[in-house]
Amino acid sequence: MADLETPRATADPFAPLQRDPSGAERIQRRSRTAWQDVRYRLTTNKLAMTGFWLLILLVLMAFFAPLVWPFDHYTNDLQLNNQPPDSTHWFGTDDLGRDLFARTWKGAQISLFVGVAAALIDLVIGIVYGGIMGYYGGKVDEVMNRFAEILYSIPYLLVVILLLVFMEPSLTTIIVAMSITGWINMAWIVRGQMMQLKNQEFALASKALGASSMRIIFRHLVPNAMGPILVTLTLSVPSAIFTEAFLSFLGLGVQSPVASWGTMINDGVQSMSIYPWRLFFPALFLSLTIFAFNVFGDGLRDAFDPKLKK
Amino acid sequence: MSEAFVEIQGLRKYFNVGKNRVLKAVNDISFTIAKGETLGLVGESGCGKSTAGRTITRLYEPTSGRVSLSGVDVTKLSKSQLKAYRRRMQMIFQDPYASLNPRMTILDIIGEALDIHGLAPSRAHRKRRVEELLELVGLNAEHASRYPHEFSGGQRQRIGITRALAVEPEFIVCDEPISALDVSIQAQIINLLIDLQKRMGFTYLFIAHDLSMVKYMSDRVAVMYLGKIVELARSEDLYDRPHHPYTKALLSAIPVPDPDLEERKERIVLSGDLPSPVNPPSGCPFRTRCPIATGRCAEEEPAFREVRPGQWASCHYA
């Protein structure tokens, strides 16, 4: 340390140094908060960081590729249908001669939007519902939990098909359909955390001070449950993307000419032995996105687990 | 003794554990504390002393009984009325590592007390008040911007005390405030509590399992066993002439700092474990481990009676 003076040689080499109380409270090393610890563990995890940068790349491409690419996702050119990948159409064209590179990135926009939107809706409903259920416990928990279990037990496809009776197949419908049951997992995670945390002394101390239940839940308990909540959030994004692809594949999702990875895979599958690139590119990027979210989520979970702290 | 400031009457707290099974954590306890007095509450782990403290401050809803603070029954108060009473009645917790929210700075932890009761008109005022309070308990004003994990156990306990002081209470329940601390730090915290009491006239309910610390701290001491108070007396009387066999056994376990004396000292060793409070013994709760128990103890529950002026015990043979 440069700012620590080296003791000067005195007549008696073993004379005690003067104690300086002014420096007693100085902290030499910057202390790290729990969040900084998490960030450190996350950034040193290579696989998680691969996932993270892959996601950044995918998001940037989804936003900027359609802006600079000379072709758009809906103009067809029947002269040039089913072209294999070449220097003009990097990913080839589909049966109507639409450029697949443009459609893939347009599809990425839709898929990422659906994934993030559905995950955020799950997050909000899950935290509020799970927070109340877990904090109050007893009869409140009993009733709210039974309701969630009943909802969870209804076959998912049935919910979607019933919903289509009232709503047109569209992006909104898909997000609503996913949110009807999607929040339950998040609510259960939050509920478990609340039950664990609510009897911690810091929550009791706040109660003893006269804090309202809402204040205790949202100021004290939820911030301390943020780790598991974030992990669940990152892992629910790929499942939402996958569900959207699956519903679009069944023809219940976004309608042509708007593309999503699901509808493109659906189109591509019908001619996969003759024009394999029509299936290959959307399937590749769908898999990459889901892979990236999963490894990032896993890394996040490891980063939040203090037992792994070295 | 002057008139009661805090009065506990027939307080019970039962927990439902499974079908038709009730855990009687606090089973009919009564005592009073005068203004400015310290009442020690001792007992082994699991005897219900912490539950008693939490029920008195209404962190747990009592099953039955009265807790009155200067004549007002706290157990009957509505939510909004209770909030005003929470200002008068505070709590210091056992584990300084669990009692501070790790995601909040010290400023926010202590400031929350001011926010809830609207005691700080502005942010600058709030910060100044928190710094004042920190200095009152022997910490530095600069500590306000730090997080709990940057402090030692003793410092954290001081922060816990500061939080309780922030609302200017009159009655403080100290729930084993020193049992999680190093011995060298325990004395500092005890002296801080005594010093604060002298300056501000606090009334304490001091819960602990360390008898020597309780003796030093308390004016009177209540001994709890299996959810009941078995003996209650002025501290000197209790330590000099214990009447209940359980108190005698507890006192005999205090080590004496003199090897010769320690060797000759007769230690009463209790056999067996604490019986389950779900299924307590019939008659006297202590009879299963009592060295002087007879047939009468199994049939008849001893009354809590005044065996000497100011000294109460519940034993047929006291």
C-alpha cells in the first residue's frame, strides 16, 4: 500500500509504533454488496456469458437486420420462389419468393417480444399473487393455492382453443393464453420464498415497528427473494418462446404475412426434404435463442447460490 | 413496588400443529413490570420465552389473556390503534445477522422506523436524526451509508438497538439480545442497554438464558418452564434463596470462577429432556425431571403462590 507509511528506523528497533485511531474505521478494500458478488460470479462463468452475449447479438440482429437488409419480409417474387441460399438471399427464399433472411429476423422480433412480454406478465402477477399467498398463509394461502392448482390442472391446449372462441388468432391472444396459466409457477416460487423469509427477524422487526403487510412484502421480502425470481424469469422466457412457436405451428398464432419462428418452421416442415433451408434457419435460431436463455438462466442460478461461493 | 406499567394477565399462545394437536407455547403466564424496571425472563431453549416476548409485542396474536401498557389492553386494539402503540413498545432481536435486511443500507433500516410513524419531515432531517441515533449507541455517523454485512455482530446489534430507539419507545422487549454475541461484546451491549435505560427511563423485559447476565441486568426475574412461570422474585432473593427445584437446578449450573469452590459445589443434574409442549405431563409440568417429585405432583397442579413476601413459586414443596 502506497499510502501506508513505512516505519522509520528508530533508536530502538522494537519500540512500539503510535496507534492512530483516526484510521481505524477506514476500509482498505472496497466491500462488495450481495449484488456485486452475484455479478462477479456471473461474469466469471464462461458458459453463462456465452449465453448472455449470444442473446445480445440476437436482440441486436432482430432490431437492426430488417432495417438495413434490402429485402422486406412480405414482398413476394414468384419468379424467385424456393431459391437455395446464395449471395443475394443469404437464407434463400420461401414458396412465395419472400426473402428468408428478412423473415427470420422479423420472426425473431415477434418471438423475443412474445417471450419477454409473457415472462414479464408472469413476473408481475406471480410476485403479487405469490407474495400475498405466502405472507398471509393459513386460510388465505389455502384458498389462493387451491385456485392456482385448479387452474394449473386444466389442459393447456384446451384453454387456448377455448380462448380462440372469443378472440381472433393473433399475438395478443397468444400472450393472453400463455399468461392465464404461466404465472402459476412464478407464484409458487415466490410463495415458497415468502414462507421462508416472513419469519426472519428483519421482517418481524419491521412488523414490530408498525409496517403494513404490503410494505413488509414489497420492501423487505420480495427484494430478498430476487435471486430465485430472476432465475425463474430467465427460464420462463424460452418456454414462452417455445410455446409461441408451438401454437403458431398449430396455426393458432400470428397470421401471414407476419412471420414468427413457429409459423416459418410450420411452412418449412411441409417441404423439408426438397427445400431443407426453409426449415433449417428458423429452427436454428429458435434453438440458439432457447439455448442462450437456458445457459444464462443456469449461470444466474449458480451465481445466486451462496453455497457455490468460493 | 410502584404501580404496574406493563401488566400481563393469563397470557396464552397456542399453535396448531397438525390435526387436533395443540402446542401450548405460552400457557397462562401473568406478571407486571413497573415503569423503569427490568424484568428478566429466563428458561431453557424451547420453554416459550421468545414466543412470550413476541406475543406481548403482538407479533403473534395471543390465544387469550391481556397485555396492558399503562392500563390499555394492547390485545384488543384495532390495526390503526395498534400502530400508535407500536411506537411505545419496541423489540430488540436475538440474531443480529438475521434482524437487519441485507438489501438495505443502515440509513434505510433505521429511517424506516421514522417513515412509518411520520417522524421525519424531510430527507435531510431523516438523515440527521439517523446519524444522531447512531452516535447515541456508539457508532459513527458515516456508518449510515453502509450495508449490514459490513459490520461485526456487536455493531449490528447496536444497529438493531438504534432501530428500536428511533421511535422513542417506553417499553422494550429484549429477546436474547446477547446470546448470539461473543462474550467480550456481550458486556458492551448490556452496559449500553443499562446506560440507555438510565438516560431515557426505559422499561425492559429482558429475555435470556444466561443467568449471570440476567442477574446483573434485572430488578426481578421470572423463571419459565414449559410455557409457565414457575418462580418470580426479586433478583437477589431468587439467586440467594431459590424455592422452586427447577430454579435451584438452573442456579447450580452457573460456573463459579474459583476452581476450589467449583469442585466442592453441588451440581443438580436434571435427567431427561424437556417434555413436549404438545403433550405436557399431568399435574406439575416439571415433575418428570424433578428430584423431589411425589405422587401428589402428578395429580395436582401446584398453585403459583407467594412463598415469601415478593417471591412467588409454583411448587407443592416450596
